[in-house]
Amino acid sequence: AQEQFVSIRDKPATTLDGTTVALHMNAGLMADLPSLEGSGAEGVGLFRTELQFLIRNQMPKRSELSALYSHVLDSAKGKRVVFRTLDIGSDKVLPYMKPNDEPNPALGWRAIRVGLDKPGVMRMQLQALIRAAAGRPLTVMFPFVAQFEEYRAARAELDKTLERETRLGHVLPETLEVGAMLETPSLAFAPQKFFDEVGFLSIGGNDLKQFFFAADRENERVRRRYDTLNVSFLSLIERIVERCAESNTELSFCGEDAGRPIEALCFAAIGIRCLSMRPASIGPVKSLLRRVDLTELRSIIHDARDRGEQSVRPAVSEWLRSRA
Ligand code: PEP
Ligand code: MG
């Protein structure tokens, strides 16, 4: 099925009205890396580092991690790789760590919360990343940031680690970009200063949607109840786009919905200019983006919202059918 997309692999995802959307891929295992070339992805928009921790039966050593990250950067051949620091807890429990018995793990002690409260593992991981990227660009993204202070604290940890590495005589990365995932609704309403300070943001739509609708992403009974194209959710995304534009902050969307063609189109229509998805979705998403006029779609979306519709999906599907 992928053959049909080979002809557009090296072409940009440019719409009929001239907007180009950058398409990146999500990864986490070494086996994902060959797709970087095959899929035509511009880079790795989300590297889920916890996967390397989850496939082992003991905590990986710093030297092992460093070798692994270095290999990831080698394979990327200069394309940007966004390393997301350890996102454990909730659905991702490390077999060699004491499980914490929490009534609501998704709302519990996870991701950056663990990293800030017990910084040992995060520091080790940051050191491994810095060493792997010696003399090359490094991009680090902190998961599950719910308030400005958490980003600042994580950033301070990273700066301290850089100082320590300098003292130890290690070569530092050539450049460093530091960003955060926006996956709790609270962060969308953070002070503008947060948007000014953060290096870039990536919307983690899987979690953002789960928290926005208060519907467990793992629970089949409620998971599909709320459409991603629900006008309330799209309004939230639009608001985030506006806030990033005010601060000139780079924004991407890296949840699973980025890889669903109709969702991807709608995100692009409301201003998202970078999407990160599983490699196999890049072809279908690009192919559709190249065939639409985003300005037209934007008014279809806004008209549906103004008519009071719950989701813009019927209107968008109808529009796509009428143009086929
Ligand atoms: C997300 O929440 O959308 C995301 C990309 O992170 P994960 O799916 O790993 O929680
Ligand atoms: Mg998430």
C-alpha cells in the first residue's frame, strides 16, 4: 500500500494554496530508525526514550544509553531528533521499579513529576544525551509539564548537568534546544512568559484529549465517545496556536491523531505547521494535504462551529467527498 506514496516521498506536504506542513515521525526503538529515510520524514519529532527502559529487565546504564542515543543521532544523519525524557508511570510501569499503588495512575506520579522529585534517573539520562550529542545538535523535550515552574525546574536540572559535564571535561553539544510537551489543558493557559521562555512546544494530543474530556485513553468504553474534531477540542488547539504565534514559539502536534489524515488536515487548517506521526502515516497524510485548499477548509471548520455542530467531522467529510 505504501508504494503509491513513493512518488511523493521527497516532495513537500504543500497544500494547493501554498502552505507547507512539516511532517516528522515518532520513534522509540532502534528498529524504527530505518523508516526515517523510507518514509520521507523530515526528522524525528518525538523519540519516546522510555521504550528503551521498558524493554529491559533492569535499569540501563548511562554508558549504554549514551551509546544508544549516539547511534540514534548517527542514523538520523543530521536530521533533527527530539528526545523526550523519560515518560514513565501511568500506563508505562518499569518492571524493575517499585510500583506505586495509586488510585488514578494517569493523574498520578508520572513523567516529569518523577523526574523532578527523584532526579537521579533524569540526571543520568540527561548526561547520556549530552555525551551522545557531543559536538552535534541536541534537542530535549520534557513530558507532561502542567505548569511553568515544572519546565523551569527541569530546565535548571539540564543546565546544572551541562555545567557538571563541562567541569568533567566532556565536549558539549554544538547547539541545544529545550522544549516541553503540552499535554495537560493547564499548560495552554500558562503565563505568556512561559511561551516566551520555552524553546518549543509539542502537543501530546493523546494525553491532552484524555484530560480535556476527562475520558481515559485506555478505556474502550469512553475512549471513542469524544471526537478529536469536536469543536471544543479544536478551539483549545487554536488557542494554543495563537499563544505560540504571539511568542513566536515553534509548535508541533505529536499525538496519534497527527497521523489520521482528516484530523491532520483540520490541525493544519487551524494553524499547526508541524505534525509528528508513525512513519506509515506520512504518505497518506502528505498525499491528502497536497490535494486540498486549507483556506477553504478553515472556513468549512469555522462555519460548522458557528452553526453549533458538536464535531466538524461531518462537514469536513462532506467537503472532501464533494471535491473527490
Ligand atoms: C501524547 O500524549 O499524545 C504523546 C505523544 O505521548 P504518549 O502517547 O507517549 O503519552
Ligand atoms: Mg503523553
